Amino acid sequence: MTGCGQWRDKMEFSSLLEAFAVYHREPEGSRAYLDAIAYILRSVPPEIKEEFYRIVFSHFPELKPDYYDKEGNPLYDLDHACEFLGLSDEDKERFIEWAQDQQGIFADPERLHKIQ
């Protein structure tokens, strides 16, 4: 994620179409790009989300979720995610800042007793 581009305020989306447009338009790794991915994952039907995770896990077999929520969605510890992505210290700080705004993708170690 080196050269993450602009790390402006969190983007808000009104539709999947808008999120997909941002995903295709913005530089990979930028805040807008990551916000679009997070919105898409929160908004698509479960069948599409399951297929997405199946593809990701088949391409990255070493990427294992740290936890699962009550719906069975994978959750990742932020430190493990940063290590897997090989982020620099600067990029790690930005990634963690972004991840803390996301709901349902990364596990909050302080709340694990509620989601395990």
C-alpha cells in the first residue's frame, strides 16, 4: 500500500453503483478505494459476499480469518492484517485509521468477548 494516495475523510455512498464507480475510478489503496470496498462488502447480498470471500481465500490460502461474527463473516485482527499486507509503518497508521471506521471487517480486540 505504499503511495496510498489521498487519505481524506471517509466517503459516504448512496448506492452500490456509486461505490463500484469509486472502486473503479480511484487509485488502488486510496482511502476512497478502501471505503468503496468496505461499503460493497457490507451491502451486497450474502451469496455474493460468500463468493467474494471464497475467491479471496482461494488466491491467498495463507490469509486466515482471526474470528467470525455471528453471521459467519470473517473478521481480521488489525495487526495480523497489516502484517499480511506488508505495510510500512506510515501505511500501517493510515490503514488502522481507515479500518477503525469500518464495521464488520476487522475485529476490535476489546470487544472480542462479544463476537467470538
